[in-house]
Amino acid sequence: MSTYTVRGSFPARDGPQQFEKEVEAPNENVAEERVYSDFGSQHNLKRTQITIEEVAA
């Protein structure tokens, strides 16, 4: 499995919060899904509230 760096943003109390997260996944699509899952559970966000701008290997 490769390590992917996922960058994006999500809404927070004081405006959009930028994030950069490293995820181990077999491909870019799975890396995106893991970020949606992690941020959804940690920050109680829906997928439509999370904006992924870049996925890099």
C-alpha cells in the first residue's frame, strides 16, 4: 500500500479549516474515502461538507 497526502477543507466555527492528512491506501479513491470516513466520524461532518482539493502520492 502507498501513502497518499490528502489536502482540503471543511467548515469550522471561525471559517473554513484547511487540512492535510497522510493516509495509507491501495489507490487514490480509497484514500479519499478514508478521509471522508475519518473526518465524518471525528468532526461529525457529512461528505458534502468536506472539500478535497488534492490527492498526491
